[in-house]
Amino acid sequence: MVSPVQQIEALAARLEKARQLVGENKVHPVLNLENHYVVESSKGGFYLVNGSCNCPDSTNRSELTKGFCKHRL
């Protein structure tokens, strides 16, 4: 079982990475699709984010992060 402290620490780390993505201009809105974004990953791939994300972090660590990866944040 994941403790609340572990969740907070995990989300804080992901929030910092999300800020870096925004600062590096790696988050782009999708034209004509409200609340849809293309987010470049740190490895050069891309994710379509629309309230959820299908990256490995989001899908494999859902208990820890509740689906809030750096792309979604």
C-alpha cells in the first residue's frame, strides 16, 4: 500500500518535471480540440493528453500517482 507521503513526494517530483516541459515549450494545444495537448516526452516521443495520458508512468504507477504523470500535470 502506498502512503500519502509517498504519493505527495511522487506528485511533487512530477510537477517539477511538468514545469520543465512547459518551460522548454514542449506542450502544445491541438487546434480545434478543446483541452487536448500534444506533449513531447523527455525521450523525444509525443503523447496526446486530454485529461488522461497513456505514458508508462501514468499507466504503470497509477496507485502511486493516480494517473497524474508529468504530461498530464
